[in-house]
Amino acid sequence: MVAAEAHNRFIIPLTYCVGLLTAIYPLAPELAWWRPALLPLLVIYWVLVMPEQISILMIWCFGCLLDILLGASLGQHSLGLMVIAYLCLLSYQRVRNYRLWHQSFFVFIFIGLYQLIGNWVHSLNGSAARSLVFLLPALSSALLWPLLWVLLERLRIGQRVS
Amino acid sequence: MSFAVVALVLILLSVFTDLLAPVRARLGNVSAPLYWLVDLPRTVLEWGQEGIRSRSSLVEENASMRAQLLIHERKLQQMAVLAAENVRLRELLNSTAMVTDRVLVAELIGVSPDPLVHRVIINKGASDGVYVGQPLLDAAGLMGQVVEVSRYSSQVLLITDSTHALPVQVNRNGVRTVVEGIGDFHRLNIRHLSNTVDIRVGDLLVSSGLGQLFPVGYPVAEVIEVERDPGEPFARVTARPQAQLNRSRHVLLVFSGEIPVEDSAGGN
């Protein structure tokens, strides 16, 4: 199979950078648990729409960068992103044909897993969440997903990213 | 899949060993500019508000600051006498002189976005002589200790983080104990304090300096709740931090008179 020619692919790391910035954007402490996990959402999106062109190494590096920014254990977010990317690669043929609300449900599970892994690493450090509150970002991410999908589709098709 | 394994190995390395600490310190340099970038909208807004304030509000602020200065100066007058008296009494007791601490003013440039981790990032780093384990204060009390130093910024673990504990004593009677963070900005816990210990609501807890990390005598917290249940082995004591942990922007780094204790990264 001949690989499709790359076009405007620099947009992908650019969106990841935006994801990083939203991860550290200052929020009021009351809202902190509702911050959507934008970087994993972007990873899900790009893996779903371009499963064969995506660079796993790049995702891994952005995960590490997020760890450094957040002062987390090195590798925590990389591991979460790897699991998400792997699950998306296994299931993209089904998931990307679902309706948006149906996709949101899958996104909730993916981000929930990501948060679960993060919480596990926190528990190794002795600072795990005491309740299921760590799943709130999964909820807000799932609610954000339809909007994000529409915006990113417009960006991808408009810029003919391939 | 192999990337996931690498990530897992990295996690285990960074949780259970200190091997990755130098790598982190090096890579930490990238975080300061990014935090600066996301903080930019607020800085611009604040700058705009500062720039277009009315004359009357400035005059008012100036007057209130003068009044405050006067009050503080009056206190300082007494302070000189008290300090001299303190020195004389200490000489009588043959104890060592108090070391005055040198401080460096720093500004907060970021707060850890992860609600489980109470860390802040300040705009002073190794180039200003900041070291791991250095205490951080604000105007009202002790805030935390430096845990990671990069060239121009450093990360500070706050006393309310659930992995932090520090030795304190009750100011009223000198009872020594340890306060622990529980991951709540407004509460600290004291564990393992027996039911019969003399501690009351309203007691001020000051740092005792026993961990050799924090200097002696800085206010840490005020006791707000004491619950003595005869069925429990220990009293349940809750305190509220004196420092404004989620509000202070201008903070003080304290350089103790002595040489910093090496290898104190894990010491609380």
C-alpha cells in the first residue's frame, strides 16, 4: 500500500501544544476537578481519524512534557496516553462511525481509564483521591467531546490535514 | 506497547528512586515559560487595572498604607528594646544568639493544576541561590518547602499537601507535635496527640525547627477543632494554616544562617 502524502501534518502537534496549555491554565480551586482532559481528548480524536499516520512516539513525548509541567511522576501521563491510544487503535473502526453521543460514552470510559491510571500513580506517592471524584474530568471531557469533534473536523477538513 | 512499558518503568523509577531527579531539574526549565504564557492574560488584565486607576482611589490607598506603616513603625520601636532585652537574657542563660534569617522576595508564577497535588511554582531558581528544602513564607506564616529547583524557577510543596508534614510546637506552652497536610487548603491534621495533652481551640502552632529544615518560631497554623473521645487512643485535632496558601502572590524565601543541610529532599 502506498502511504498517502503528508499534508499540513504539523497541525497535530500544534493542537497537542494547545492541550498542554489548557492543562495548566489557572482555574479556581472549586473548578479544578471539572477541568476537561484536553490532551487525551486530542489524542483520541487524531487516533480515531488518522490511525495509520499518527506518531505514537510524539504522543509519548507530549505525555512526558505534561508530567514535567504538572510536577507528576515522570511517565504517569505517558502511560495513560499509551493505554488510550492503544484502545483507540483497537476500536477505531467501530467508534468513529458511532453517533456523537455514543462516542461521548466511549470517551468517558477512555478518559476514566486515563484518570484511573493517574490516580494509581498518585496512590504510589501517597496522595490518591479519597473518593470517585477523580472521575469528574472524564465526565466533563465526555460532555465536551461533541463540540470538540465538530471543531476539529472543521479544522482538519479545512486545512486538509492528511 | 513498548512505549507503555517504558512509561511504566519511568513511573516506578521516579516513585521509588531518586535517579530521575537531575533529569527532572534539567527538563523543569521548560515549564516556567509555559506557566508564564498561560498567566499572561491575568498579568495584562492586572496591569491594565493598575494603569487606569482613579486618582482618588490611589490617594485613599496611599493614606491607608501610611497609617499601616505608622502602626508597624510603632511596633518596631518596641521591637528594638525587646530584641536587646532578649539578647541580654540569652547571655544570662549562656545560650546561643538567635540567627537572623536572610530573605529573598519571590513571586508566584503558577499553581499546580492537579487538585491532588498542592504545589506552586515561584520565579526564583538555582541562579538566585534557591536550594531544595528551603522554606517559603508569606506575610502571615509558613507556606511550604522547595522540592525542585530549575535554573530560573522552582517548585514548592505546600504544607497542606497530603505528603507533607512538619514539626511544630504550641506557642502557649511549648508542646511539640507534627502537623500533616490532608490535601485541603484550609485544614491541617495533628495525629498521634494523646487525649490528655494540653491543647485548646485558638492555640497558635509555630514551627519548632526540630526537623532542621524550617527555621524556629514562624507561625504555621491555628487550632480550630479539638475532639477528645475517650474511646479513641488519640485526640482529633484540626488546625487552619496561617499563611494564605491559595491567595498570596508575593512570598519570601528564607535563607537560614547555617549552611543548608544536604540531602534533605525527602525530609519533612
